[in-house]
Amino acid sequence: MLLQVSNISKSYGVTAILSNISMQVLEKERIGLVGVNGAGKSTLLKIIAGEMSADSGDVHKPKELRLGYLAQNSGLQSERSIIEEMRAVFSHLIDAEQELRELEVKIADPELHADEKKYAEVLDRYSRRSDWFREQGGFEINTRINSVLHGMGFGTFNHDTPISTLSGGQKTRLALARILLQAPDLLMLDEPTNYLDIETLTWLESYLRGYPGAIVVVSHDRYFLDALVDTIIEIERHQAKRYTGNYSRYLELKTAEYEINLKHYEKQQEEIERMEQFIQRNIVRASTTKRAQSRRKALDKMDRMDRPAGELKKAHFSFEIERMTGKDVLTVDNLSVKFPGKDDPLFRNVRFNLTRGETVALIGPNGIGKSTLLKTLVGQLEPSSGTIQFGSHVKLGYYDQEHTRLNGQNTILEEVWGMYPHMEEARIRTVLGNFLFSGEDVLKRISSLSGGEKARVSLAKLMLAQANVLILDEPTNHLDLFSKEVLESALLDYEGTLFFISHDRYFLNKMSDCIVELGPNGVDHFLGNYDEMLEKKREIEDARLEAIAAQSKNQKPGESSDVTPASSYEAEKQAKRDERNRQRKAEQLEAEIALLEEKIGELEQQLTDPEVFNNYIRIQELQTEIDELKSKLASAYEQWEQYM
């Protein structure tokens, strides 16, 4: 065991954040720490790292334990250059290397040879220090630094670049690079996937899977958690609970656990009700009083179960539209954007189309210009060349990941109501309640909100817009795992057209019909979701290598082409669209069937009521209504079978 946390509690004023939290970390264990925003995950990591004190409880760890902690969005602050900061991690090895060079000079000195005793001592010292240097990885310092810097996106950077000149996101990535090079026994990371593009995320996953120490990570990236962790610790209602497996397995176990506990609770409640009814019926009868009293004693001694806690309150919302667009929603042709004072454009030759009902993802490495492209589409920036043509009846809704369009001086109520002044206050408050802003919460200033709260305010404004085309820049950023699921559900039911940027591979897999990958010289199109794109890329790369091998043998490559013909591409695109519409219709019919069956069951239950049973006219009315509902149910089942 590397670490033992025992009964940790922490409160801010009268607000409890953690209550009697206990957990342990074993050698080489991979733990994902999950819970809604504000559950206390970051607070717990700070207490373990010694950066914050607990109100009560203890953290037990060996004195020799090397613990590394990277706080959320904690950029590296340093006056050094990139390479100087990275080499400082290995200062003990660099000092040892300098000592070895000095010993080599002594060994080469002829005067030392004259004193055999001193010469032998220097040789022995050199041998021991050289062995230690090799065992500690001294000869791999530069290789390790270059590997980690390249993996964290600094491969093309001049390593002499001063850290003070980097952006906030780059400083955060560099802080992560440094802690990886330190390789502590226990690595604690709070949201390490922030500011990472997909390529860097993939590298980080691979690196951490081979990490020799233990890892505790807080992350809202479900794909990352599934790929990395083997244990989930959930903090909910101030308590910690441990689940074996990755994030997807945790969801399965949690659901099954709730259902089992609910059944046990309901069974006990039925037993209690039976006992209470027996007591009431028999307590006044002389012949049965003793049995009734016995039951009452048994009831008093019963260890009563609490009703299993259901899900925490979640945001719930849907995106509706006023009217449909035409079939052609957006045509972008030969688009390029160049910033003032720059000779070369950020990107060029960008071409793609959006049609009604499509869900298209835009991906690409950090800094390539994805957000810039979205701002150009919504008119915030002017293109250097090319055209942007929207179709008929398009009403745009835009989500900015930086929330720059929120006024920090406004309250939440003022921010939303100010955009929709024609709406009644009660309607605005109801919508904000759906986004978990209730009561006095709506009077909080925007400037005082967390990233997740600002995201929910922006989504509330977007929902009320009733736009038929949504353009979203990293909509899942700052949202906890549960809020992401609500957003996905709302967007899957959205009947308009969706164009979005995301680094969340789980979100990309669930949402996208098509992926557009942006590069400096244009875009590549891939039908399907993220995993299907990776598979297509592998196929293209395999075909390319086969072609090279064939050419090297002076053989003509096969007739097959990596490029899908335009007609085939459009056909596949239409098929994907049709499949999505089919799934949506089938889900709507399933919901309708469930509702009809529930109504029929309620009416049939009424028929068994003695008051109804003796009322011939009421029986006829109920039977007529049941027959009508059964007719609708049969029709719904028939349609459902066709769609399935």
C-alpha cells in the first residue's frame, strides 16, 4: 500500500465538502476519481498532497514516498527556457555527470599515476559513480526529455524558448511534461486532459499505461478513463465509494447496485406494511393480542433500510427549432484566413458542405485554427479568401468555449433575460432551474461562476434561441460527466444541423455522422465517428505501404484506390443520414409504445375497482378508451417493426 486516507472531512463554513472519506492506493494502481462538479475531488487531492489541511482525519504515507501532484490548469511559471526547466528535473544526474567528467580528467593526469593508492581510489570512485549514473538512467536523459516534449506537443518548438512567452495552455502542458519526467511513485493529476488535442491525448494514454508508479486521476474524459484506469472511486453526497473496473464498468455496477438495493428496500417496506396491518387488526382481540404484541416488538427491533439514494439532480433540457432549414445548409469553398501582420494564412483551401440534419465534427491539432474557422462562419472574423454561403431559413446558434459573450457584471438572471426580454420572468427562472440554477442562485454574478456554471448559462441561452443550425466550440469543456450525458441526449434528439469542435473522443463517437479534419492546406473528410475515422486511416496507411512495397519490387499496384469516388461518398453519406433518422424515429416510437402500454394498464386496473365494476356505463367508457389505445398501440408496433 502506497497511501491510506482515513476519515477525511472538510467544510467551508457550514457547507460540508467531504465527510469521513477513506480510500487507499496500492502499488501500480490506476484510480479514476469521479463525481459531479463541486463534489470535492480537487479538494481531496490537495489534502493528500499537503497543500490543504483537513478538518479531521489522517493521510498515512511512507516517508520515502515520492508524490507528484498537478493541480487543475496549473501552468508552469518559470524564467527558464523549456530545455533548462526540463533538464532541471535531472539535476542530480547532471551533477553526477559533471563529477564523472572531472574524475576522467584526474584519471588522465600522469601525476596521479605515480600515487598508486590515490589512483586506485579515483578509479574505484569513478566505477561506482558510473554504475550508479547508468542505473539511474543518466544516459537516457536527452532521449526522455525529447520523447516527452514531442508527445506533449512541443516537438516543433525551439527548446530555448522562454517559458514566460508561452500561452496558458502551453504552460499547463509543459507542467504536465515536467511531472511525467519526474516519475514520482504516486502521480496525482487533476484534469490533465484540459488543453490537449486528440493526438496528444492518445500519446498521454499510451505513456501512462506504461507508467511504473501508481496514478490517481480526476478527469471528465470518459474515453481517457476507460483506456487508463482499473479502479473508480466515486465521491457522491460527501462520501467515497470504490468500484473495480474502468468508467464504463463503474456505470454498470452502480446501476445494478441501485436496482438491487431498491428491491431489498421495497421488499422490506412490504413486510413492514403487512406486519403493521396485522397489528392493527389483531391488537384489540383477546385471542390474538399476544401475537400482535410480538409482531410489534419485532417491528420495533427491525433494522430498517433507508431508501436507496437515487441520482443526484441533473440539468435537463432540449434544443428545439422554430422552423426547418432548406436541404442545403452551408457551403464553404476555398476558404482561407490570415491574421493581420502575418504573411501565410492560418489555413487555406477549406471546402465542405452541410446538409439538413447532419451532425459533423471538426477536429485537428491545437493551433491549426478550428476556433478561428467557427468564428469566421458566424461572422466574427473576415475570411482572407473564399466564400461562405448559408442556405434558406438558417437561424444560427453559436456556443463559444471561452464564454466571451457573457457579461461578467450581469447576474445569471440578467444575462439570460436580457437576451430574451419578451419572455416572462417565471419562464426564464424555469429554464434556469432546468440548468440547476434555482432560488438565489440566479442572482450570482457571471464573474463569480465556475467554468461549468458559465457553460450551463451559455447552454441555457442557446436552448432558448431555437436555432436550426448549432455551431459549437468545445461544448463539453468544463462539464462534469453527468452534464455531458445530458448534453449528448439533448443533441441526439435535436432535429436541426450540428457542426462542432471537440477533443472528447467519447462525445465524437456518440455524436458525429461525419468528421472534417482541418490541416494547414485544407480538410479531409471521413464518414462515421472517431473510431471509424481511425479505422479508415489505418486502411489508407496499409494500402499506401502495400503500394510502396509493390513499387519497390517493380510490380504494378492493385487497381483499388484509397480515394472514395464522389458518387460513392455521397451515397455513403446519405446512408449514414438515413440510418440516424431511422434510429431517432424508432426511439420515438419506443417511447410512444411505453406510454400507451402504461395508459392501458392504468385503465385496466380501474376496471377491477369495485366502484367501477358496478357501474355499467363507466365500464363501457373505459372499454372504449382501452380499445382505442390498443388500436394505436398496434399501429405503433407495426411502424416500429418497419423501422427496426
